[in-house]
Amino acid sequence: HVEEKTVRQIKDGSFRCSLCILEKYKKIGNKKGVIPITPIAGGDYWWWEFSACGHKRKMQPMNVIHGDIVCQECIKNKHNAEALSAGLTLIGPATDANYDANFRVYRINSCDHIQVFALSSIRDGNWRCDICLEEKLKKEANDKGLQLIRSAKRQGYGFYKFLQCDHKQEIHSSQIRHSSYIVCRKCNSNSWTRPNYLYLLKLQVNSMEWLKLGHSAHINNRTHQYGLPIGYKCKVIFKKKYTTRMA
């Protein structure tokens, strides 16, 4: 091979055959699905083209030789498509130190709120707008005469203030959503002094059957709190209403 070299390169011995290097990288790139295009001046980087998609990426040859290289443009397009399919718009990587490379910033198209989600959460459909959820919980609380103060350590619970008496209490959000009214434990009226049903249920999940004895003001709401799998059967064998639970 014939190439033009500077006198200094010859004196220092700092020259290599560019054509031989190119041929070497072509063989390596062929195994990795990339084609070497040209070296970048001032460093050890080359421009490479991905054979499958035609996108170009700046990479060090050693990373091509030893690394598991992927087309960043194709990955970005994939993440954009997953976001749009989920009703989101991908904004960019999460820059907060609390998040690693698996998180991105999204705009939720239905409400325009900005939030950080894991890529896997978007892919699996396991995400929600926390801002909308908090607004929903605040409205549900206000409808029952409560004010949401903050979330609690236990999942699904929050600290609420009764607007009528200013007492604070830890309550599960599902209780607020499904109950007709919520009473303050520090005040006289409570679930033990209100009318309640004594009930006996027959529950069935697949081939398993068992009986459940209990008391509640709302039997249907109580069965939803059992955490039973989808498809369970429930039959009310007995129910009787009492003026209080202590009757």
C-alpha cells in the first residue's frame, strides 16, 4: 500500500497503514453488523454505519471489538414508539441523580403532566400519573368531609383531617372511595356504634371453598377488600342487620 506520511511521522515511527487498519475494521465490523466509514480527527473514534438500519454512530474501535454495540437511534425510535402507544410523549433521559439509565422523562398526553417512569414500566403498561392520582384522592376526601394531608408509610393509606372536628386519622383510600361516610375515631360515633350486618359468606376459588363470618355495614365492599383472584365466586348464606356491632 502507498500512502502519504509526514516527515515527523517517519522520524517518530508514529505511522500505520490506514488501508490495513480499514480492512481489519471491516472484518471486525462485519461480525458485529457495522461498517467502518472514516476515522475522526483528534481522537481514537471512528464513524460506523449499522448494516441493518443505515444509522451512523461514533464509536471507538475497541468498543466495537469487545463491546455489545447497538444502534442508539433505533433504540430511541423504539422508546418513542412505546411511549406513543401508551399515550405518552418521550421528552428525554432522567437527569436526576436518583434515577439510573433505565428511566426517562415523559409527558402524559391526557393530562399534560410531566413525570419520570422506568422504560420497563411503559413497556408493561405498569404506570400511572401520580399528580392526577393525588388530585383524585383529594377530591374523594373532600366529598367525604376530609382533607388529604400526606401519604402514609403503609401502601394505599394516607393521613386525613376531618373538616368538622380537625382530628387527624390514617385511612385507606379504598375505604374513602367505597364507604358511604367516614367517622372520626376520636369522636363518639364509630363503626361499632353504627348499624351493621352480621354475615356468613361462602367463597369459592377454583376447587377451593370456605366460609367467612364477619360484620360490616357494606358487605359487597368488604368482599372487594379480601384480595381474592379474578373469577372468584361469593354467595351470601346469611345476613342480619343490627343497630350496632355490639347488639
